[in-house]
Amino acid sequence: MNMTRPPKPWRSFRGTQFMSPICRILFSLSVDTESLQRQIEELSSFSNAPAPSVTRILYSEKDVSARRYIKNLMALSGLAVKEDAVGNIFGRWDGYEPELAPVSTGSHIDAIPYSGKYDGVVGVLGAIEAINVLKRSGFKPKRSLEVIMFTSEEPTRFGISCLGRFTFFILNLLISTFTILTALKLVYPEVKNWQNFLTTVDGQNISFSDAAKFAGYENAQDLSSVFLPKGSYSAFIELHIEQGPILEEEATSIGVVTAIAAPASIKVDFEGNGGHAGAVLMPMRNDAGLAAAELALAVEKHVLESGSIDTVGTVGILELHPGAINSIPSKAHLEIDTRDINEARRNTVIEKIRSSALNICKKRSVKLSEFKIVNQDPPALSDDSIIKATESACKELNLSYKKMISRAYHDSLFMPGYSHKPEEFAASEDVANGVRVLAHTC
């Protein structure tokens, strides 16, 4: 996610307007690649899955250990470290005009089950290293620079993604127009009562509130304390692996993000009649599993019909009950992810999926027991000044780049790498290039 509303051209954020060639060379070449890769490996050890997989779930014991590791690295880099009520972690390097709104960068370190070691992590560890690069070069920022580790990026445990960054970044833009409660409902329409959300439980029947307390966040129920006044940050840029194949296939070093696709998530439940797989003849069946399969194909059909390559749809979860080979499914549960840079086009796809679900119910005599839009977020555009600053940094460093759309929800500066699987990978050289561009841009 890229929240960029700088009041002045980006160049004015820099502490030093004119740098000598020697200084430029210093912070072009001083990324400590070996140390950064070692930190990535060390952080991956805080996992509930065997290597090379990484599983690091919100507020779990491994998550708490990983948070401690990040805070220690921030402190070792001379950053002033603090946390808010839900566990967003901030490491600030004060500028020589600290009263100015700071420039921020960062990402997340929680990891979905059986993923890898780079997703989000590069944006946090790389941001800390970018500040180290600037410090080693002798640079002193005008505005303060702040590294942020966002909490609860992945929806794995409680079903809501990007909770940490939404509660103080997105809503920060809405507070001037809406109440906090109204803003929360706009971002998370599925949460009808935020007090009830705090009692939402995970698969082990542990509530959000209790999980937060286990992690040391006793005041997580006070979400209002997380909100910051509008204008608390002058700009935000997030370094991230691309999570797709384009940069690697085109042998391009950097992706300059111009827009971020708008994601929406849908939960669907069908109910039919179960029965013996041999005894119930085909014309007599009301198979919830086949209803789900038909809807999954309808998702693909409606996405392709949009006419745009920027429209995507995925059925990432499909569960059947009772889940026996010789039993006709009586219940089926699907979770659908659809994204686009055009909000209206994406919403049209959602309505077509809803219509298909209803038609499938009539055709197969099953019940649509739930069709719930979990989240339906707006797209975002990168600010022109940040795009230009990033392009300028790539040119100064003689790195190839291309303008891209971020389809993974929250990234604004890409380097090659793929994710969300155990063999997740990014080359050390590519990570270092991303850190150099981030350092030059800040």
C-alpha cells in the first residue's frame, strides 16, 4: 500500500540537496549484503514450519520472538523504537528538522502457512539497512525517517488482513470526514461490531483480544489509540519482492509502482443434501460440492469477460463436508479473491459472481446459505513525485526499471522475487539493489 501525499516535491525531503560524487558512490556501494542476508535467514528461523517453509502467525510465540528480533535490530541501528496498542513497531531516525512530518517505509513479517522467508521481511530488514546505508555515507536527513513493521498483514488467523496499517494509515485519511467507527465500517464492511471483533476467535477458539494479550498488547482493544492525526507522515514507500515473474523474466532490476490494485474477498457457503456416493442416483442429487465447483469456474469466466488483463480472480479455499470419498458433499465453503485497478470493473465481477451463485442454487436445488463480502477496498495511485524520485534513483544507480501495477495489495517499490510458497526466493543482489534505490529515494 502506498499512501503518498507529500506537500512538496520529493527532493525537498532530502537532508542534503547536493551531494558530492564520493558521497553518491558511498551509498551506492555500501549495502551490507552479507549481513542483510544473514538477518533474513535468522528471522526465518522463527517459524512453526520446518525449513525452507516459514509459518509465522499473528501474536503467536514465534511472532513474538520475531518482533523482539526486529526491535533489537532497530535499536542496534540507533533508531528510537516504540510500539502502538496493536503491535505496529516504529523505529525513527530523527532528522535535523524533527518537527516536520517524517518519511516512512516498512512492511510486515507475519507469514502465511508454508510460505517463505522474503515476503514482507525484505521491506522491514531492507528499510533498516537503507538507513544504515545512509548513516554510513554521512548523510543526515532533514525530515525524520521512520521504519514501520506493520502488525497483522496476513488474514491467516482472524480473517482480516492489513489490520495494523489500516488502523492508522488508511483511516487517517478518513477521520477528517467520518467518525472512527464509520471509517472502520467502510474499510471492513464484514465487521458489524468492532467490540465484537475483539472476541472473534481463531481455529483454536482463542479470541483476538486474548491473543494480543499473550503477545504483550494488553490495550489492543483500544483501537482509537492507534489512530494518528492526519498529516502525521509526509510520505510512505514500501520495498517488496514483486511476488510475480515479470521483473525476473525481463531481467529488470526495479519495478516502479504507479498504481495498486483494489482487492476484494468473498466467502460463499452452499448447503445441499448428503448421501451415499453409490446409493443416491445422479438425477436425485443436490450436491453442494458440484455447486462450489461450478461457481469456481464461473469466477474464472467472469474475470476473463472483464476485457482487462488487470482483472484477476482466485478461489483460494474450497472445503467440502463431510469430506469422505464415498459421501456426497452436503456443504461447501469457498473463499474468493478478486482484484483490479478499476474499482467499478472489479465490483461488476463481484455482482456477476453473486448472480452465478444464485443461478447455480436454482439449477442444482441447493441453498446459498452465505454470500459475504469480507472486504472491498478502493485502488490507490502512487503520487507522481514519488514515482519521479524512484525513477531518478534508478537512473542515478544505473539500474534498469519499468513502471508496474502492484497487484499484491500494498507494495510501492519492487525488486525481483516470488512468494507465497516454501521455495520463495529473491537474489541477494536484487535485494541489495532494492535497498540502494530505497536509500536514494529517501
